[in-house]
Amino acid sequence: MKSKIFSILGSLIFTTILFVFLSFAPAEEISNTKIDLVKTSTWFIAGPAKENQETINKIRKEKAVVKVTAKDNPTGEIELNVMITESGSNDGTPTNLSDSKYVSITYKSSHLIKLQAREGNLEGTGCIHGGSHPRVDLPVSDKKFTTIKIPWTDFKQDGDPNGKTLDIYNICKFNFVNYNPVSGAVLEIKSVVLK
């Protein structure tokens, strides 16, 4: 009888310990899902592009790709924006990415693109235009889609290696900027994944 009781108690203790262990598993592994901004967020466009916001987002939803083409004889820069946390507008609340290590981007581009990670205001309450723009370069990849992984520490103010590092606790959006577009310049983005 005693051995039966010890066997039942042993099973109960093991089950309880297993339940407690699983309940306290690191939240990062459970909740750190890979967010793909091409799939989850509205994109915005400014500058001399053939596509408007409606067209870009329609194609994004149908074909899972964001595509921008420069108009003939473009004047000014083309800026493609996406909020880190979906807001339905080109403004919103900053996002804390302290659980994230890098951004992975799969893209194809006929020209050099500057990727800016725009920070929020000092109060951490808004993403108004202006402020800090730590950035990196997305090299030309006009023949095929390329995937690059960019650690957050690579984002430096104005792209300067000695510039201020990105504040990952206060990120609003990404700006994909072609500062010197030429007629027919193309940028296609298949994924922007936060990992």
C-alpha cells in the first residue's frame, strides 16, 4: 500500500514540477514571433514613383511583395516608409525592440538604397517627422533577390561609422530611400523580418 501511495505522490510531484517548469519558460521563446512587415503593415510612398500607396499595398497583399518604380525623369528622392507597429497612418507610437537582435531583409534593387530606422521623439510618445535617422546601405542587387541580416548596432546616425547608434527602445519606422533615382529605377521587397 505504501509503495502505491509513494508511486502516486511521485507522479504528482513530477507532473507539478513539469507544469511549473513549462509555466516559467522564457517569454522570449514563446512570444518572440517573427514579424514580417511586408505581411503585417501598411506601406507609404513619397516622391516621384509610378506606384501610389493604394497600388503598393494592393500588390503587397496579393503577391507578398512591395514594388516601387521611379517615374521618367524623376526629380527628388523616393521614400518608401513602413511603421514598425501598424498604425494605419505614416505616424504612430514608437516600438521597443529590445527583444530583437536584427532585421532581415529580402530585396532586389537596381540602385543603392539608404535604409533609415527613424526613432521616436525623446518622450517616446510619437513618430513625428524629423529626429534621429540612423541608417545603413542596402547595396545594389538588380539581378536576383538578396537576403541580408542587419544587426541593430550597424545602424549609425547619418551612416557614419562613428555616429550615434540606434535606440532600439524607441523605433518608429523604416524609410527605404533612393536619394538619386533615375528613370525606371526599381526596388522590390519580399520581406522585412524582425528577429
